[in-house]
Amino acid sequence: MISVLMFSLVLAGCVAAGGSAQIKPDDVATLKEGVTTLSEVRAMFGDPIQTGLTSDGHREFYYQHSKTVVNPATYIPFVGSFLGNSDTDFQKLTIIFDENDVVEHFLYDETSQETKTPLGF
């Protein structure tokens, strides 16, 4: 029974979200302004989480992914109040296309954030 509980806690400790699949930096590196087309972007990254238009009418695609890993100690009563934490990695990709649906500009960002429990050190 204890093994099942511990295995469940380990599985519960990792959560991915964001609507888009993980953004591979190697795929981002293949984006070429003035060369890569909208259909090639869709083939690489899939459907965007959001689309929009710039002030000059150019199409924008937004991709976002986040993954959170929770320290299993977080789930231990009392101890989790002091040792519990989680680490979240965020990825964000914005692509702007010109009037011919060719990449005009793109911006890729990766950030990490550690969150501690209220009594954590």
C-alpha cells in the first residue's frame, strides 16, 4: 500500500500545461526570417495556442508550454510545509508573418521559476 501511495505521489509531481506541445529549441533554430512559411511553422509546431493581428495587419502565432515538477516532500504532512517546493519551466514563442505568410520576425523565451511552500526556506 505504501509503495502505491509513493508511486502516485511521484506521478502527481509533474504537470505539463499550456495548450502547445513542448517547443523544441532545435526547431526554433531552423526558423528563418524571410524564408520559413506559415505552413512550415504549422508542420514544426502544430496549431498555435492563440492567433492575432499586429497593428499593421500582419498575422501572429503564439505558442506556449509550461512544465511543473513538484518535490514529493511537498505531500508529506508537516514536513511539506518546510521542504515543499516546485520548479516550473516556461517556453513562449511568438511568430509574426508578413503579407505573404512568410516569417517576418519571431521571439523565443525560456524561463524557470522555483516556488516554495509558505514556510519553506
